[in-house]
Amino acid sequence: MSSEEQPLTESTLPVWVAADDIDELLDESKGLLSRNGDAVLQQVPLGPLRKNLTATVDALQQLFADVAARGGSLPLQEAHLSFQITAGGGVQLIGTGQVQGTRAITLIFKQ
């Protein structure tokens, strides 16, 4: 089966992930090891990433719907959220205190 024919669950995406997420940091064949140990370029499996990102976005949309239903004089119109991807395809939301110095992806939800 060629790489074009692989099902999504077997496909990967190169993503910079925290070195803490990699079991074998010294195996450079798995990715490009950053010499200071903070991040490596890793082939992340798309199946788990898709599942985890979908679950996270679904939960956030429900949360935003609950907040919007409260009404009030200052309704929620936009939310910016940052997250990191783990080597195994996990999704970790990042609090504002953690954002500095991290590689994060930002999702913007608008009404």
C-alpha cells in the first residue's frame, strides 16, 4: 500500500512536540532532536490526533454554548485557545501562564 493509499488512521503528520513526550529521545531516526532537549520533530499519528482534537473541539463548543445561553450585557463573541500536540496525538490546552516559550497552535472561535 503506497503512502497515498494509507487510511487516515495510519497516516502521520510532522509536528514539533515537547521532548518530554518522546520515550527515546536519543533515537534521532524518529525525529529531529533539538540539542537543548525542548522539542523534537515527530511523526504524529493522524488517527488519534483527529479523535482527540474532535473531542476537544466538541467539548469546547458545548462549553461556549452554555456560556452564550447565560446571556447578559457582555456576551461571548470570540475565544482564543492555544493547545499543544503530544507525540501520540494527544491535545493539551494551554493556560496563559504556560504559553510563554512554548510551541502552540491557536484555535479562534467566532460567533
